[in-house]
Amino acid sequence: MLAYGYPVQPEKDSLVDLVNTIVYQFGQGTDPNVFLVDVASALEYVPAWSPGAGWKPTAEKAKKTLIPST
């Protein structure tokens, strides 16, 4: 409340849960060399179901968290 004027609920605050989810997903996406596409950029163009494209579902989930209408 002090910094942003938002009263945080003591139990199950939806905004706090959303921020925690976004920070976790951001950490997954920015951790270097976790996904094979960080080493072999050509994997950007393979379908999501193929081996080595495990980053695509993670990115899609993060996108839906940030932009719920897609």
C-alpha cells in the first residue's frame, strides 16, 4: 500500500498471484541456455511438437499470461 496505493489482500490476492506467475515465467524465458533454441537459433522455425522445441509451449503460456485475449 505504501508504494503503489494498492491494498494487498492477506489471502489469495489475484494481482499478487499474477505478478508471481509473470516473474516465474520471465525467469524461465531469460535463463541462458535452458532451451536448445538459445544455442541453435534455427530451431525457431520448427513446429512446437518436434523434439527440441520445448520452449514454444512455454513461450505461448507466458504470452497468454501477459495478453489474455490471444
